[in-house]
Amino acid sequence: MTSLLGITLLALVLSGPIVAFVPIGGGASTHVSITGTALLQKVTETCRAVAETAGHEFKPTGSSPGELVQACLGPTATGEVSGAKFHSALQEIYTQNGLVDRDFVNSAPHHFNSEAFLEGRSLIMEGIVAIKANIRKENFQTARETLGRVLHTLQDFYSHSNWVELGYTEAYINLIRPDLPLENLADVNTATCSDCASGKCPNSILPNILKEKKLTSGYMGIFSGAKPKGKCSHGGAADLTSTAEPRGGISKDERRSDNVALHNAAVNAATEASLQLLEDIRLAAGDNDFLRMMGIARSSVVCFVIDTTGSMSDDITEAREVVYEIIDSKKGTQDEPSEYILVPFNDPHFGPLIRTTDPDMMKREISKLIASGGGDTPELCLSGLQLALTGAPDSSHIYVFTDAIAKDIALKDTIVSLIRSSKSTVSFFMTGPSSRRRRSLRASSFEDYKDLALASGGQAIQVSKSQLPQATDVILDTSTSALVTVLQRARNPGQETFPFMLDGSLKNITIYITGQSITFTLTNPAGVSQNHNEASGKLGTIRTVGNLWRICLHADNKSGTWQINIISNQPYTLKVTGQSTVTFIYDFVESFGGPHPGYAVLTGRPQAGQPATLMLSVMGRKGPSSVTIGDVALVTVSGPETVRNSTTTDMGNGDILVTVDGVPEGEFVVILKGTDKVSGSEFQRQSTTQMSISKVNIKAVVDSSMEPGKTFDLSFSVMTKGSGGQYSISARNDKSLTQPSEEKLTLTTGQYAYSTITITPPADTASGTDVTLTLEAKSSSGVDSNYVVLRFSVVNKITDFVQPLCEVVQVLADDCPQDVSQCEPFQWELAATITDGNGTGVERVFLRQGSGNFTTTLLSDPIIQANYTASCCSQIVEFVAVDKVGNAGKCYHSIVPSAGPPALTVSLPLWLCLLVSAFVTRF
């Protein structure tokens, strides 16, 4: 598969009729297209079901991610809605799907090559179990990453096997039901293909294999042409077995003139299979958690990391007041947080991470915090922040309250790596002394917090404890939906004029300056000015507390180029933000080769000495067509400003492949300029997370889950294009699992060195726990380093794959009239039993269709009695039983004559067909 990174968010993604798969002139990949079609249909179905349950109509006003999310969240909440989270969630799934072609190119089970059917199904089931366990623990990012990989393997079955040649048009449900056998598999000694000298034969499967319905798949040889006698090959230039008789190949990855029908059949079956898998996950997770996994949620997440030592009583009180104000003031709006996260820390303890979607629970949890202990000043601040960064969704805003320096300063590099990986913003509220002398090079100071805030695009605010209530307005500003950054800069010190562009889509525009001895003048496009001495002026209101200046612009301010002139003899930072659905997401990527080349997201810093490549997706108020893309550049944040412009390739639908030949030295961000067609004004947006280049490259791959109590070996490799010598390798995880903390590797320039670390999750680790591991390689001089951030699932070994069984035992519907218009006074009843045999036991039962009264006996009963009573006007009932490991069984009944369960289709509503309209050419 050519995995142009979702080249294009599918479409949200593609355009044109659903006909093709490969480059007939280029295009996206079929894996992305199939995955996107299935995901968008399943999200649409789920949103519609949630909307109907809530009593409102699901009717998107357009095809953009924001409009889909707006319709799904409901019409009653007011405010801006950003589709960035949904867009990013899809991109994560597409990316992991594509990486299977890079990371497991020679693994037969990952692609159902070489008749590895049992092994391939084992990979699928291991992944499904992990996804369901992750969702139960609300570890949605890990679930998405695993989902992408599992979907790739499942889809490859239909392209690489002879399933459709055997005449099957439906999906093979047994691949996701290990309680059902894989039947009629061709053994290794059974010849399966005839010779195809041209390499382009419509169907080279032997007649007896077709007659006996034997299942086979093509053998694939990347490094060797050997295969068992008489066996089919995968085919293609990269397959060395395809030149050994029987020649040719049965892969339906590409659509060719000789295999159009088979290729299309494989695509249809793979799409249906993807829908079946997603439906299984949806049933196990429930509609709300399924949508949370897909990023369908309000964009605001409130995450507090709070020092609970004895001197923090006032700070805790203020943090509690802020949380209460956020909850009470934003309820019922799109600014209402979708999730609340709380991490306490002191010394010697930190955590646990508390996560909830319930605002009342957040109030209770933060009210439990009590200031106690401490006294030796340094606290485990960075350990608490590490938990927050790995536990909160990507691109979260995290607020740290402390009056002490960090005792665990050794984690600083790990924190920077996690900030870069997650693109989260961290702001510090520091109420301790403004300066402390370092006792050693490893000792910390408040300057470390300022470094981390700047690296993330956050604020480092120093105030007295009595001033803290005036400073926390920053939290109210930033705990909001559709927040964008227009400009951020840092200087040490100096006088400079900073221009920035405001557009018509921006609302609630706020300018922040942190620093001492600041004077400034703000000027709008019409030349009207306001200086720092004017608390309330023609342009906005100015408030100052501690080292923070906060300027809130009036709502009627003009679009165009503004400027602010700042003078200071001390270091300072400048940040301009607002609310807008015109935004962008991005990833640094690298190309990879092999049979199915593509682009992969970098998990560390881009490589020095070569162009930097980004995949950038732009979202407008009415989708990508409502914006025009101008310049994309890399810009330094601190010191003399360096701008490196780029060359761009428009991939369509707002997706841009960006190449920057000369990457700036030092820390840089991404800046985007363009035109908002809705308002007709030019816009400017900037990424918040700082990045830099490195000559070091570190690689590692997640290839399986961990099991509680079992050792897990992770292989990795390190290379440098800089000076060779000794490099330190540090490994840190967020769950305090047993592992070696550091080792040394001797590197030779341009050559990879290989090593392994062993991690052991405790035997009592809860299934579904995700572990975030940060691996860092650093030169002995400390001048150069790089990192990789990996997420693993810890999952119990599952032996129960049998769905709960539902049996309808009685239906009383004789009173219901045949004329439905007369149904109102009459009722019907249904009684059923639910059992789980020797399984793990039923955990929950819920009504999925029907508006009647549904009750059950105790779920712990060996035989659960289910009873349903409804008006004869409500003629269908469906309820679902889910056991303790996520197996789901359904009970469906209709009193409408000849009605049955709805068929699984791959048709999309018209508005969505316009989105997902053009496959391209490859699995």
C-alpha cells in the first residue's frame, strides 16, 4: 500500500467516483480508502444512534470534520466546534495502518501471505482484545494505534488470499471469531496455482482448488525466491517467488486490466470486514466510548497537575475555584470540557492520575486534595507532569501548580520528548521564590519550568500566592474549544516589533506577555495604538499580575496586520491566541521504500543534513475548500528570527506535503498563512510545539502487547551521522515498570548499533493498561540527542472468545393491530434469556433499539431473564449483552411480519459519499 499518510485523510479525503485503486496518474492508497469508508460510515451510524437517543436529529450542515462533529455533539450547545480531534484520530489510524507495510514488510502473518492464516487471525484477535481492554481503561490513543494495524492485516486477507476467487462476496466472519474454525485450508503439500508466464492471468487458481473451495494465499519472498512446490505467489516486482513456477501472482492489491472484477470484489469484502470489526468494537465499548476513541468530542480538556505539600494550601484552593468556575460557567456550551484530568504530586509520592468525563466527580476529586507534608523544597513535579502528558489526549492544555523546584530534574529531557510527541501545551503557575541558586549542574530551578513552558507553547507565570487568583484567568481563556495560536515568540532581552495577522474567523483574541520590566505599544491595521499604561483603551483591556500581561482585544477589532512593539531589558515571551475553526494539524514524516513505499510519521526529531518533510492538513470553517493555502514555513521562536520557506505539493482536500530544504538551527515551529474565503481575510496560524533537528536516529517498533507478570523484550537500533563514540541510552516509562534505566552504546558514524531492553509489568497490572516508553540516545558531550516515544498495551491472556447467548422464549404481540395507525393504545411483550456458558460472565446488558421498558434480573445469575414491554407502535427491539472481556451478543426481534435484523451494508449517506469518493489503487 502506498501510505501517503492518509495522504489525505481519505476525505475527509478523496474526490471522484469510487472506482479506482492505483495510480492511474497517482492517488491515495486503498488501505486508507477502505479504512476511511468503514470508519466514516460507522461513526455516522453511531452519531445518528446517539442523536436519536438524545431526541434530536443528526443532520450535518456540510462535509467538513467540524460540521460532522457539530452534528454529532448535538444542536443545543453554543460556540465554536473544531474537527481537529476527529481529523487527528483518523490520521493516527491511517498512519498505523500504513506502517504495517514498513515495519512488518517480511512478516507473512501481518499480510496473510504464504498461507499464514492461523497466525494472521491470532494477530487480529490479539489486537481486538487489546483495543477493547484499552477502551475500558480509557486509553483511546493506544486503542486507535492498534486498530490501524489490525485493520491492515484484516484487509490484506481479501487481497492476498483466494477468498474472492472462490466466489465468496461477503466477509469471512471467522477471522474475528476465534470460536469459529478456519475451515478447508490448503496444506503445504497441496498445489494451488497454475503457471502464468505473462504474470497477468485473470485467475491462475487450479480448478480442483476452486471446486473444493480450498483456501490459499500467495507466497511472498522479499529476500528469497523459495516457495513450496505448486504454490501461488503474491506477485509483483518485489516478490522473488513470482518468477519460480508456477509464475505470476494472485495479489489483488492493484487494479489491472486482467483483474478488475476480482480487485473490486476484494475491496468490497475488505470494506465489509472492516465494518464488522468496527461494529464488534462499538458493541463492546458502547456508543459514547466508541465516539471518544474516534475523537468525536469537544476539543477542551482540563488537566491539572497540583503540588500537595504543606505550603500549597492557598494554591489548591485557587485551583479548586478555577475548576468549579470552568464547570459552572461553560456547562451546555461547546467550551464545556470533554474530559477532566487531575494529577497530585509531592515527595515522595505522585499520582494517581484521575480521569473523568463527569464534572461533579472532578469537583469531588479536587475537593479531596489536602496540603500536607513537604518542607525540603524540591518535589516530584516532573513525575506528576509525565503522568499527565502520557494520560491526557494529545494537544491537551496542562496546568501545573507548584511553589517548589523539581526534585526529579533528571526527567526533564523525557518531558521535552513527551511534549514534542503529544503536542500538548504546559503552563506553570509558580508561587515560590523567583530565583534559586543551582547547587550543581543537575540541580533544578524555576528556569527549568520556563524552558518546558516555552518548548510546549505554554506560559510560565510567576506570582505571589495572594496574586494567584488574578493569574488563573489564563486557564479560563485556554480551556476552550477551537483554540488557535496566531503567534508566539521569545526574546532575551531587547526591543522588537512583532507583526501578526488577524482574520475574520477569530474570536476572543488574547495577547499574553510574560517577563519583567516590560513596556509595549499595540497598533491595529488602521494605525490606532494603545500602550501598556492604558488599562482600558481603544483596542482592548490590559491587566497585569506578577510577570504576566494579559491583553483582551475588543470584539469589533479589525482584520489585517497588527503589530506590537516590546521593550525590555529582561527575557520575555509573547503569545497571541484566539478561537477559530480555521486551523491545521501536522506531522514530520519520512519516506520509506519496499514493495509498498510511502511516508511514516517521525516519532522523534527530524534528521539534520537533509530536507525536512511534513504532512499538513488544513481545516476551514466550511471544510478545506473554504480556505486558500499560502505560505508554509519553519520559524525560530527564540533569538534572531530565522524563516525557512518551503515547497508544497497540494494533495487535495486541504492536505499538503511540505518540503523544507534548509531547516533552521535551534528550536523552530511551523507557521501557516492563507486566506479564509468565508470572511475574505488573510489568516496566520502557528504550531505551539518547538522542534529541532538531530544527527542521531533511534528506531523501535511496537509489535505485540505485554502480558502482566511476563518479561517483554524490546529491540531498538541507534545510528548517528555525527561524531561516533559512546552514547547513553535512557529508557523511562510512566508506570514505574521494572526496566534498566540506562546503558551505553558505542556508535560508528553512519552505522546502526542494536540493543534490547527488557520490561516486566507486575502480575497485578490491570488489563488494558497502556505503558508509554520514552527511549533517548544522547552523545557523551550532551550536544546531540534524539528520542522515540512508544505506547504498549498490557493485556491479560484471553481464552473466552464466545459471545453471550440470547434466546427469545416468549413474545406476546397478538393484541397489536395490523393497521399501525391504530397502535397507540396497545402493547406487546417479549421475554428472553441471556447466558454466557463457561465464559467470564455478563458485565452489562443494554437496549440498542426500541423505546419500551427493558429490565433484567441480576447479571450474576447463571441464566439472566430479560423482559421488554413496548407500545405496538414501537415494533422492533434489539438489546446487547457484553461479557467481561468484551464479547458481545445481540438479541433482535421484530413484530413486523418478515422483518429481520438490518443487513450490514457499505452504502453511505449522500453527503458522506461526496466525502469518500475516489479510491485509488492499492491495498
